[in-house]
Amino acid sequence: MTMALGGDEDPFKDPSLDGASTLPPPRQPPPSDVPATLAVGRNASLTLGTDSLVVLDEALLERRGANCCGLGLSGKNKTTRSIPFYNIIWAEQSGDGDVTIQYAHAESNTNIRPAIISYKLDKSEGRLADAWIERLLERAYGASQRRKRIKVLINPFGGQGTAQKIYHKHIAPILAASRCELDLEVTQHSGHGVEIAQNLDIEAYDVVACCSGDGIPHEVWNGLSKRPDAARALHKVALAQLPGGSGNAMSLNLNGTLNPSLAALAVVKGLRTPIDLTSITQGETRTISFLSQAVGIVAETDLGTENMRWMGSARFTWGFLVRLIGQTIYPADIAVKVEFDTKAAVREAYRAEASKLPRKHDDRPTPSPTSGLPTLKYGTINDPLPSSWTLVPHDKLGNFYAGNQAFMSPDANFFPASLPSDGCLDLVRVRGDIRRHTAVNTLLSVAKDAFFDLPHVDYQKVSAYRIIPKNQRDGYISIDGEKVPFAPFQAEVHRGLGTALSKSGHLYEAKGV
């Protein structure tokens, strides 16, 4: 029996079980003769099953209808319960001979909380307990680092202003029960995340976890990129998001959830994952983008609905629908460095990566302490257009949208072929003169994962591009949801420059093509 939170899939399922098991970094293994079952009293035992810890306890019959230790003891004649290994967050033997196991328990369909089971060891089992616990933790964590050192940033201003409450109620208990080392800081003003990351002791932390919307991760990526050791910092410190704002795309893509407590568990169990970052040059400025760049409908939908933040993510749907029906166009001249130019080629590239087994370890070489950001291969927006690029007019452009992650909001899988580290942005262009009923169907198709196959949607994978808006005096350009000047810009992808935490180690938590 597993403790699912509802839906078609068990959110506690260990993703390593979908393929070959992922092994932890080199660690002193327990003795090979450690048995799978540990006796913990005359009538109880703990057994390492295929994918779960099996608790056998005859005393459970005496507590039927109760909820002992969060195990949900309902029904008759049940003496065993299972806890999926993905739920197990810590285990240890105390000095007085107790074995204590902490795990994530499904308190409801929308929330988990830490729970504990504890048993007194038989004297004869005491010498094997530590080795058995080590084997349990190996199964529970796989290749994921235990007891992560986490710098937590909380943005009290984002979304509906509830990030601090969300963190202390739903996130902190999971992180603490997992024995993570936590250093908490509340951001004080716009740009504070940049300052913190720019001055961060990268040897002291494994993860920066942002309890916020997507704005603070954007600031942290850019703060790390401003350092003289930018390449090293972006490699060593993994970035994670704990949903606490109105836009939580990073958590949706990498943690597979918008639920704060489930996201906390995903961070605890998260695997280091190389992730592409993109340099955006505009004027004399170089900005790092981790999520998306938009000109047209999506940019206006995001930035033009700031006054509707009270609606949460629904404001994006509303704004997108209004502009689609209005057949608004956003003319521009565009040049791209295409890597996969047809939908068939894009689909093949995605499926080739999806078929691979997850990496056992992050095997990228660590950059030197003097390594800054990579040199731009194609120059900046101020340089002549590369000779192999062609600037093409798009006078009836409805939307130009490039992204490095699949989901932009809960019901918006705009980039189903997106991969964390393929060296490409997924680029979507939609005509602006389509009929109204086609516009509505376009919006609906995103939520149904049918957007990719629409005939009026152009989908490519590109490694760089230049876009020059025209015939407009003013408008919106969105970089990771942040407004930038309405002016030409150029983008260039840096493969695997950054590091994030993910459940799979090499894919986003989205239905692919």
C-alpha cells in the first residue's frame, strides 16, 4: 500500500524506479550481509521491500480505526503498512537503542507533513541497526545528496504576500525533518536576490532555495552571473524554487508540483541537474535568462496584467484569451540560429533524450575559480548580424515566445519538447491574423497538450536569435516574466551553464511530444 495524494500518479513514487536505480555518490557501503529485515520487538519488524519500507506490527490490530504515526490504520486485520522509499526523509538509531524513522505523510490530498515511527531494538539486532539504516537511506535517497546545506530566500512581497507563512507552515517542517542545514534570509527590496547571490559563500551552501515566484530565481541566476567566478558559482550551487508567488514555473517544471510541502520534499530528494542558461544582450546590458523570453501576446499577457495579481495564475489565461480574440499583431524582423527546424526533428530530438537513463552523478568538470561567463559566440545585439543568419520580416506576428522550460503556468505547457540541457531554446511563433475561433482553440490546446501539433504554430529548437520589433512606438518585452525596455535584443544559449535540482536528473516534469 502506498500513500498517494490523489490523482492518477503517486507523487511520492521514487522517479529512480522508472528506469535503472540511480546510485549515490561514493559512500562507505554497509556490509553485504545486512539482512533486509530488522527485528524491532517481539511482534514487529521493518523490511526493505522492492520500492517501500514495509512495517509489520501486530500491535496495529489493537489500534484499528486510529491513525498511528501517520500510517492511516483503518480497517480490520491489517498488521502491515508500506512507506514508499521516496517518502523516507531520515532514519537514525538513538543512544538508548531506539530506531527512529521520519517520513512524509499525506495529511490530505493537498499537503504532506513529517511523521515518525520509532521502535525499541532487540539486543541481538543492535549491531546491525546502523548498517540497516544506511541501506534504508541509500534506497531512500539514491544519487541525491543527503542533509543538503540550503540558503533559503523568502520574498515577502511576491504574489499575494504569503510566502513567509507558506514557508514556516508547509516547507520548513519537511526540510528540518530531513536534517538539512538551513540559513534563512528574507529579501528586503527588488534586486536583493542579486546582491545576496553576488556575495554568497559558494563553499558554504549546496542549494539556494527561493520561496517566491519566478522573480527571485531570476535575480539569483543574475547575481551568480555577475561574480568573477560566475561559471564556478553557477556550477557548484544548485538553484531550486519553493512555490510562494503568483508565477511558480520553475517548481512546476523541476519539482512537478505547485504544492509547497510536496516541493519541499522534491528539493530534499532533488538530483543535481545541468540546466541551460541564456544570455540576453540589449543595448549595453547582458542579462541571464533561465525561463523564457516573449514579445507579443505572451509578454502583454504577463506584464499587462500586473494589476490583476489578485487573480493568481488565472490572470495569464484571461489576458491571453483577450488578446487572441482581438487578433492583435506584433510585427518584427527575426533572425535565428536553428538547430532543429521541423516539428518531426524536434520530436525525434526530445524522444532520444527522454529514452536515456538518468545520470548517476553530475559529471561536469568544475570550472576554475577565475572562470566567468562564457564568451558570446555570436556577439551582441550591437554587432553586425552573423553572416549565416538571415533577418526575416514577420509583419503579422501574433506571438514570439522562446523558452527553456516546458510549463509557464499550471495549464500552459507551451514547450512540450523542452529539455533542461540540450543547448537549445524552444521557439514558438504564432500568426496574429488567425480567425477568432482558431484563436480560442489555440488557447484550449495548450491545456490539452495539443499545442505542438497545431498547423499555424511554428515550433523549432534554436541556439541563438535576434529580434527587432518594428512599427510600434512602445510595447512589452518579457524576460523571465520581468519587463525590459522595448528595444531589439539578441539571445544566445549556454549549454549546461547552470545547476538546478530535479526529480529525474535530466527531464522536466511534463508530458513530452
